[in-house]
Amino acid sequence: MNTVIPVALKELAARLPAPLYAVGGSVRDFLAGHFPERADWDICSPADEAEAEAAARACGFTVRAVYRNTGTVKLADGEGTEYEFTRFRSDKYVRGIHTPAEIAFTDDIALDARRRDFCANAVYYDIAAGEYRDPLGGIADICAKKLRTVAPAKKVFGEDGLRLVRLARLAAQTGFAPDEECLAGARGHHALIRDIAPERIYAELNLLLHADKKAGGERGPYRGLCILRDTQVLSELMPELAAGGGMPQRADFHRYDVLEHSLRCVLYAPPSVRWAALLHDVGKPFCMLRDGNFYAHPEEGARIAADILARLKAPKKAAERTVRLIALHMRDYNLAMRESKVRRELLEEYPLLDDLLALRQADYSACKDDTSPAPGVVKWRRILDKMRAEGVPFSLKELAVNGTDLAALGIRGRRAGETLHELLLYCVQDGTRNTRERLFKHLKNCTKERS
């Protein structure tokens, strides 16, 4: 591992009065053979935070923050690489609460290891000595691709509810499988996720939904979601979504129940629409219980998804985009929409179009694991290509006339904006109309009709 340790970290290890260890994800990923280009560096030592801060400053690090109550120092080297130093310690928790209630500093590496979550994350690398320290057998777990808790699982999950989501996220990112005790411990404490701040939960879920960027591969997000489902944590976080478990769908269109279809939609979705893929059918259980059918599920699903994302305190713009995609995902599902209507929809939703078509393809593929082009996507792309070939403008900037031209005709302010939008709609049915001559002629005819 010495080959991947940054030079600045080696210098810090040489200056500290006690051994300095790399620990956690960086060591795990190196031993698993999947070391990333930019690692997250967690480092620790029996040395206290004051000694670490002084040594870091002497080595040219920037000290971002010091938290003396937890023995933590946040650092950055001259290359911009960030590190989090923690002093060896032992933690005690109030049941389920993420922040330790009591902290006791120690020189014992085994006690420090016991405060962590999984044995695979409790392997230490002595940077100066170039040696591994493995107090809990984590190296064997890494080789076996196994997630095993550092103490009895009921204790580990009972201490910190965030570990319930971290379990799923780590399994998604690494491809490691939780052992049976681990899963049972999480299942037995699933309700403790209620005690965790929603921002922390959202951050973990977002990492899980994009876990295919890590060693877990393309099935990583699906694997993590299945663990959330099987441990009943999903029922706590999104009961509206979990309600689709065991709810059948039309066998001629679907191979899976509502929940399994939603999880598989994530499997087929690109990163930009993972949240929309997960929640696209969240309105189905509600509609089935209310109406006995799924007909209104896009509209109800958009409403319910907005509630879920607000509850998780998701970023506002991302949430709004996700909700809009869900509301639109069934447009022209039966291919009955006239081309003139499709053209108008393509114009109105143009900023969302790539993501909308990607979501519709993922939805189609998740029905029966069919990765062939979705008929609805094929139809809309064919019309879109036709519009582009005609030169249809998709924004006001692409119109052959602008606000200045309208002002010269005495059309200003709000009326000018409305007129430009009307011209876009005029061009959407035939791109050859987008010339100054034809647009001015159209304006003149419209003025005559109104007079």
C-alpha cells in the first residue's frame, strides 16, 4: 500500500510522535484491488489532536477544522487532497443516535477498531512502518467480500441508526455481501433510522443510487436497494414505495410486482434519472388502494415523490426535476398521440427531454428485462430527428426574430414574450417556417385576424 500513500501523508507520519495509520475505505479498497484515483483518506493515531494539528502545520498542510471533543482534525495538503484525522477512541451511544454520547480516548487499537461499523473497514495500515494491523480479522473479510459487524450486530446497529443505510450503501459500492447476522441485526433495528437527520439519509441514498461508479459495478445500486427492502429500512424511509411489494401488475406488460419493477428501473437508468427511476411508480399503490387501478399514478406519483423528497430534504432543483419527470413518464405510452401533439410536447419539455426519454427507456426495460429500444422512445426520437432536420427552433434564441424585432413593431413587455412563444409554436409543426419573412407574415396575418 506504500505505493499509493501520498508523499505529504508519509511526511506527516514521520513527524508525529506516535504511529499514524490509514484506515477505512482507502485500505479496504486497496486490499480489494479497486483503489480509486481519488481516495477518501481517513487517518488515525494514538497521538492527540493538538499533536496532529501541530505536525500537520509543520508539514505544510492546511488545517480546515479541529474538533477537540472528538479528537478530529480535517486537513488538506498542497495538492488539494483532503484527510480526516481522528484520535484513537472508544464511543458510547444513546440508542440509535448517530452522534456518540460519550467519548473516551485510548492508546488501544483494538478498542478503536470496535467503535467502527464493519470489520472490513477496521484494517489499519501503519504508514511509517509499512505494515498492516488487523485486530478484528478484516483482511479475511475483504478477501471473502463479506460485511461483518465489529461487534454483535444488534449492538452495532442499535448504537447508530445511520449504519442501517451505510450497510446498504457499502454493499452497493463494494459488491461485498452482508452475513446473516449482519442482516438480522439491521432488520431487528430498522426503526432506528427514524432518529437520523434526513440530510444524512439523503446523502447516503444518493451515494447508493450512484454506486455503479465504484467497485460494486452496474448492479450495485440495485443490490443496495434490495438490502434496504429486505431489512425493512425502505419501509421506514419510503413506506409509499415499499407498499408496492407484492402488488401484481398486468402479466402481459410486467414480469414483476410494483416494488421490484421500481428497483429494476434503477438498474436500467442512467445516473441523471436514478431518483426518478426509483420513484416513478410510487403513485401506483396509492391509486390501487383508492381507485382499484393505476390510471392516475403519474400525477399522484409526482405528488407523493415531492413529499418524499421534501421529507429527505433533497436539493430543491433536483427534487423539482425528478417530480416533473415522474409526472411525464407515461406520456404517449400507448403510441396513440398524434404527431402534431408530440411535436408540441417535445418543444415544451425540451430541457428535460434527454432525461425523460432515458427514464421511459429504463421503465420499459424494467418491465421484462428487455433492453431493446422502447417503442415510445423510438417514436418520439424519430419525430425529434425529423423536427431537427426541418430546422425547428427549440428555444427563443433559435427563432429567426427576437425581442428587438418585435419592439420595432410596437410589441413590448409581456406581450412580446407571449408573441415569441406563439411563434415557437407556429414553427414547431414545420421548421421551414422559421424565417424572418414567414414569421413577419404570420404576425401580420394574426394581427388582421385579431382586428
